Amino acid sequence: MKAISISELNKLSKHPEKLILSDENTYADRISKVARKIYLQREERPVVLISGPSGSGKTTSATRIQRILSENGCTTHTISMDNYFLPLCETEKARDENGNIDFESPMRLDIPLFREHIEKLFNCEEIDIPGFDFARQERIKGMPLKRNNGDLVILEGIHALNPLVTGDSESFTNCVYVSVRTRLSDKKGQTLHPSKIRLMRRLMRDKLYRGRSLAETFEFFKSVERGENLYIMPFKHRANFDIDTFIGYEPLVYRDILLPDLENISGTYEGYEAFSDIERFLKQLSGVDKRFVPENSLIREFIG
């Protein structure tokens, strides 16, 4: 797994615009290489399954892949697997060892319907994609979709590589695993695990879009991490392609956004020690103003 040193980042931060251009181009190149291979295999593998843990940048990566394919003349449809969630009253099988609803479980999905739809998409049969209202935890009216010959369909979700969900689809799908695959390292030889980069992304997104405090996100992250270890990580080896979604300069941008809030709760949140390495690393970094971040950057998915 790749590592980048704090001292190197701080040195590069003296020229933020140059650094950002370079790092954005690196990520764009990773996306382009995968998109080209998907394009070349579009006839035999017209369905693309994109998976990754929370904060991995699945949505932006799927959108970027779709855009590249479309620019190459290939009609591409993207579907979020969140549309296939079942109402809570129908998720009795999705309970953890304590009898509570396991919100990360693949059993929260309408697996028979998803399997039926993935087969029909391959065979160019029309489907009715369901909708889902997360606030009410209810199904709502969706929309019809029919894949024509030569079209591609991207299905994006945390369970997209789980064979329990996707069934016998290996012969006509390309599987993509996206996540942060780069560590930060400091002068003492200590490293910040990629999961903490993803957690930083989630802390900002939850604060901006979901009205959650840092403490609430830390608590929620415990169940999310459990779900990743049970339902996502065991299947990442099934991916045909891996994309590292780490953007080299992103910790420099997160520093000034997150650090004040982390310092504010460091003495009041009981479980803070498990996350204190985030604060320790951010304090060693120079800051880069978020106004330098391009509007189409993956980072905008998290900082707004």
C-alpha cells in the first residue's frame, strides 16, 4: 500500500494550485484507464458493478466513469443500489447479534428483485427501477429503464461485489472496487490508516449534509466499520479493477475544516482516543484553502 509523507505534502503545499492540478490529474488518469478497459469489453460485459466502503468516493467515481464512456459514444446508465432497499418492516433478516436492525447488512436489499433486474439488464429487457425514501424508510415510485445493445449500465453500492446479492453474473459484469489505498506517514514512522481518511470525508459530509455532530458520526462509524469488515472487505478480491480514490492534497484541505471541531470534543467525547490520530496528523499538516478545490473534484462530494 502506498504511503505519502507529511513533510512531502507540506513542501508541495507552498504551491497549492500546482499541487492540486497534479493530484487531480493523477486521479483522473486512474479513472480513465479503468473506463477505457470497461469500454473495450462493453459487448461481453455490459454491466458494471462498483463497490467500496463508506467515504470511498463511489458516487463521484461512478459519475466520472459514466462521463468518459459517454464522451466515447457509449450510452451509459447509472443506478444506485440504494434504490433496492426494503422498508424496515420487511428487514427482519437484517438483524445483528443483539437483535437490532443491521443497517449495513445486504439483507436490507430486495435481493430477488435485484438479481432479476441484473439479468434483465444484460438481456436488454425493460425493468422498473424502484425508488426509496430514506427519511420514511419506504419504497416510492421509481422509473423504467431498458438497456439497448451497446449500452452500459453501472450499478453502484456497498454490496455490489457480494455474490449473495449479485448472483451468477460474473460472466457478463465488470467489477470495480474503489477506496482510499494510500496512507499518511510522519517523521516518527507512524502512519494514518486509509480508513481514517475515509472517516474524515464522512465527518465533513455528515456535518454539512446530514446535520450530525462529530461525536454522532464517531458512534455511527463503529457500526459502519463492523459492516465493512463483514460485508464489503471479504469480497474486494472479486474486483476486476481497483481504483485508489485518495487525492494527494485532500488532507491539507481537511485540516482547517476539521481540526477546530476535533479539538473542541477531544476532552468531552469518551471514545475520542480511538480517533485521536486524526487530530495528531492534521496538526502536523499545512492548510490549503478549500477555494482552490475544483468544482468537479471528488473532494467536493464531501466538503460541498
